Amino acid sequence: MKIGYKLFAEAYSPAELVRQAVRAEEVGFDFVEISDHFHPWLHDQNHSGFAWSILGAIAARTSTLELATGVTCPFVRYHPAIIAQAAATTALLSDGRFVLGVGTGERLNEHVVARGWPPASTRSEMLRESIDIIRLLWSGGYHSYRGRHIELEDARVFDLPDELPPIIVAASGGPAARIAAELGDGLFATDADADLIEKYRSAGGSGPRYGEVPLSWAATEEAALKSAHKLFRFSAAGWKVQAELPNPINFEAASSVVRESDLADSFGLGPDVRSHLERIRSFADAGFDHLALVNAGPEVDGFFSFYADELAPALADTAL
């Protein structure tokens, strides 16, 4: 079991995220994961730095910490050739500590280049083609590709690491789980869904399973829930809605009816380590073996101290 920390790129500046990654390594986290967004979910989050620049800075400031995108949509806003180059470079700069997480994306981030927003079935096809292109370019030499949706013309990634980054595919249902099993090296998900893990394994998947564990540490349970509501109320609508809304103002409207109580059962809350262990255990029991802890609480450094002093020792004593 590996324990990671989710860098909340929508709520903190790029320089602060680098500082947090350094601190995460200091307190013993195995990896950090960062979303690759153009916009924040909500206006009061107020940040959304360029993930690839942040990853390069983290690579230069750390030595053992693994780095991952959680996740990159490799088409629409990007072309998969650019992601193949970016991931290879990040792997080189981090001495092989990089993991490429990919998924079908959200309109929130991809519509900005004015290329439209395809339906989910088309995005799944585009993800398949993107993974094919990335692996093709990672094989060395010049390549062209003509897919149904994406083309590549006479391209080569010159700087390739000796060991290529694993490709972890985000999934919320069976079709994406099959893509993860067939074309990816592992699975990424945000819910403690044992059925999803079973679909991945049934399709032949045997790689690592990354899950994001929602926690909110604070001095009181009330303060923790208040902070979780402020920062994460956008998540209550579910992934199908999250993938389709175009801008933070739409998420503000959609989440305006979400109450604090609506999130109470979704997070490990407050100062009691048992609450956080229960949430973490739900992901482990579902079959995840790489757990990225998401802190929705008001104090980043308080959470790191809590992890070092209480949560990490408790995890070491717990059979997950």
C-alpha cells in the first residue's frame, strides 16, 4: 500500500503547491498527485496553475517522492503528442518518479480552446487513440497516425527516459475500466467502488489502483465540515454533471443548494484519527492500493503534522 497526498491545485498558488509537495516528502508520503486543470471548480478557490510547470519544480525540489497527474485529458486542450513529450520530460527531470494519469476530461477545462466538447462515447474513443499515440511516440523514431478523431504527422519525441512512465487511466464505469485494463498500466478513481475494481480485473487489469480519499482535518468536526463544504461542494452533483458544466459560475449555481450535511458522510472529518482511518479503510477494502489523501480542511500544515504524528503511525499499525 502506498499513501500519497493530493495537491489541491484549484485552492493554492503554484509556489505554495511546490512547498506542500516538499513538506509531503518530509512527513513520509510516497507520492503526490495534481489535477491538470485550466479553471478552478469554484470562484472562491481562485487558483489553477499549469500542472506541468509545477511538476517540474517539484521534481527539482524532491528526491524520493513520486509524482502523478490526477488526471490529464490528452486531447481537445492538448494533443497527445504534447502529452507524450511532457510526460517523458517530467520522467527525466524526476529520475523516473513520474506517473501519467489520463482521463476523458471535463468541459470546464477543455472548452477553452474552442474545439467543442464531444459526447462521452466519443471522448472514450479519443482517449483510446491518445494512448495509442503516446505509446507510439514513446517507442522511439518518427511516427504518423491516422485515427477516427486524432491524427499525428511525422513526429518524434527525442528525449525519452530509459523507463517509460506508467499510464494510469481514470474510470467511473465499465467502459473506462476496460480501457484501463486493455491500454493502461493501472486504474484511477475517486470513489471507493469495489464493483469498479472488479470490472477492471475482469477485463484483465492487474496494475496499481489509485484512489482519492476525501478527508478534512481541523481542530473540530464542525470546522472540518464547514471547510469541506466551502472547497468541495462542487463534487456533490456527481461525475456526470462535473464533466459537463463549462465554467466556475455554473458550478457555483449547481452547488448553491448543497448543504454541509450533504457532505458529512463523504469525508473523514475533524481531529479524531479514527474518522480518517475509516474513510481510508473503505478505499483499501474496495481494492485500491495507492491512496491519495485529499485534505479539504482549512490548515495544510496542521494536516501534515496530524499525518506525521497520528495518522501515519495509525496506518502503520492497521492492516489495510
